[in-house]
Amino acid sequence: MKIVPGLLGAGLLLAACSTPPPAAPPTVTVTAPATLSPAPSVDPATLDWLDGFCAAIHGYRKRTNDEAAPGRSTPNSVAEAQKALSEELGGIADRTGEVVDRLTALPPAPVPLAETVRKAFVTKFTTARDRARDAKTTLDRAKPDDVASQDPAWQALTQAQQDVDGTYDPIAPLVESRELVAAAAVAPGCKA
């Protein structure tokens, strides 16, 4: 009977040696998904135009924030209130006027949508500029203690600010054009 355990041990040893090694784990190759359509290359003329357009709009926003100085003193008289209001109106007129000048100085937009948006922005900023400038002129002509002169000036100030509502993001109205979005992604003036 000693032979059976010996043969059994030899059989197990042979089986262990003859078993093929376990298969290597399968390799998985991952490839980057192909985009459905490649992003358009950026035309240099479009890039330059969009850079100037964005810079004009972002410049207005930045200058407005810079000029909104905290800690202004409260006027102590009607004359001081008129002066402070006149300065506010003058600031809006100057800032919006600068945007109008910069946008009208751009060459024609290389993409029709961009030209449509530019014209809309020029109209909004021109309306705000004219409204603020005219209100400032009227307020400055009023007598120094004319309380009634302030109400139309405040209304004009509020309306001038509303005139440019929706113009703080120069890219939003251009998103229908892949070419413009691609250019905005690399244009320095479009970095807010």
C-alpha cells in the first residue's frame, strides 16, 4: 500500500509541472475618442477683431468697477448732490463713449454674426452715452440749489445703466458661431 501514496504524490507532482501557467491578464487599449467634428482653426483676422471687440467691452466693465469708489462722502447740500450726480453722469458718458469709439474703430467683422452683435452693442452704448451726456448738461445748467433738477438726472442715470444691461459678456451673443467661440478662447482681450 505504500506504493499508492507514492504514486499519488508523483502524479500530483507531474500534474503540477505539466499545468500550463495562468494566462496573462488581458490588455486593454484605450484610444482617445474622436471628436465628431474638429474645432475650426482660428483665422487671424477673426482673432484680431474679436480681441479688440472683447477688450472694449471688458475695458468698460473694469473701468466702471474701478471708478465705483467705495467710501464716497454723503453730500451735505443740494449743490453737493448735484455735483456728485453730475460726476456720475459724466463718468458713464465718458466710459460708454470710449466703448463706442473703440467699437466703431474696428474694421468690419469677418463673420456676419459678429458684425450684427457689434452694431447692437454700439447702439446700446451710444444710447447710454447720449442719455448720460444730455442729463449731465441739463443738470449742470440748473441752479445750484434746484432740487427738482435731480430727479430727471437720477432717472437718466438709472436708464443709462439699463441701456447697457446685457452687454457685459461679449461672448454670449456670439455662441452660435463655432469660429467666433474658438477665436474667443484664445483672444487675450476675451479673458475677463
